[in-house]
Amino acid sequence: MISDYFINIDIYSWQVLSIVFFAGFAAGFINTFAGSGTAINYFLFFLLGIPINVASGTVRLGVIMQAIATSLSFYKKKQLDVVKALFISIPVTAGAIIGAEIAVSVNLMIFERLIGVVLLIMLFFLFYDSDRWIKGKLVLSSRKVSFWHLIIYFLIGIYGGFLHIGFGIFMIAALVYISGYDLVKAAAIKIFVVLIYTPFVFVIFMLNNQVEYLIGFVTGLGNLTGGLLAASLATKWGAGFIRWILIFVLIVFSLKLFGLVDF
């Protein structure tokens, strides 16, 4: 199967696998704080000649490995609201299935520009209402998840199914603004929700023989290591630190969506 991708480069060599690991580490670190870190893995897989459908299936293994370890870390540090995370994961998963179905019929360029505008608006609020991101709003986080909240998470799930990269950014924004969590607790719930729905997607890729297991496992080791480090820093350095990580990710991702940078 690998011979179909590359002729002159052995992607199972220790040199390539080392690069795959460090790319996974960077992606796991960024994904825990915000999102879009998976773009690093996709870009590397592209350079290695792995087809996009196989890359999409392979990267899920690393996401699952990271999500398990990071969710446990957040839970042990009492940052994860498991009950609400389970409720939120239901509409997100349903939306992701629908989003994947409609992805083939939408002009991706127009959609990316629209998302870029939304990300810039989020960036504005990170500066304008910084205390909300850092401290959260207890009166909201203590309430039950309402029907309208479920609708919003359902729509975010559709985006996740349509264009996975950047999903974490929208999840964190919703968890902060409509559910009242600070950035640390929002990051914890976001990771847990990813853990719930990703295995369903991964099984589909497995059944269609679209997973490179060794590459995915090595990527997963990097994702796991980077995610655990990020989870540790999140609880030690607090939401203010995550806010600056999120600002950086939003700027870079917006520039990418507008075509101003290419990576």
C-alpha cells in the first residue's frame, strides 16, 4: 500500500517516523489548547504522498489516543464536567454525520472565506472581552444544557463534519460564551467531546481500508505527549495562557483561510 504513495522515500524509516512523531506532538499541543493543530499532520501526510482520504483516516487514530490521555488528565485535575460533556457530545456527533454528507456539494472556497471572517470576529472578542474567556461565567456553567444550546452544538458538529480543521476553536467559543466555562474547562470538555465522536468516524475509515496504522500510531504517540504537556500547562498557567495560544492559532488559521499564507 505504501508503494502506491512514494517510490524513493521509505516513510517507515526511523527518520520519517521521528518527523511524524514531532509533528504529532505539535498538533496535540495546539489541539488541546484551541484547535487546528491537525492541519500539521495533514500537511506532513501530504508531503509524504499519502492520499487525502487515507490521511483523514490515519489522523483519527492519533486524535483518539490524545483525547483519551488528555481527558483523563483534565478529569484527575477536576477540570472536566463529564455530565455536561456527554450531553453536548450527542448533538455534536449527530451534526458531524450530517456535515460529512453535505460536504461534497458546497463550494469549499466560499465556505473557507466565511469561516475566516467568523474567526476574525472571535479574535476581536478575545481582546474586547478577555475576562470572559479567562474567568468564565459561573451563572451559565451551573445551568443545565438548554435546547437552544444543543442546537448550537449541533450546528458546530455540522461544521466539524464538513471541515474538521478549526472545529476545536468553535467548540471552545461556544463553551465560553453560551455555557459560561473558562478556557481551561472549555478545553477539557472540547477534548472529551472529540473522544466521544471520533471513534465512530475512525471505524468507517477502517472498514474502507483507509488507515495507515503504523503512521497513525506514531502520530498518536506524539499527539498524546503534546496533549498531556498542554493539559499540564493549562492547569498550571491558567486560562490567560490558553487565551494567548488561542489568539495565535486564530490569526494563523484566518490567514490560511484567506489564502494569505500557504502551509
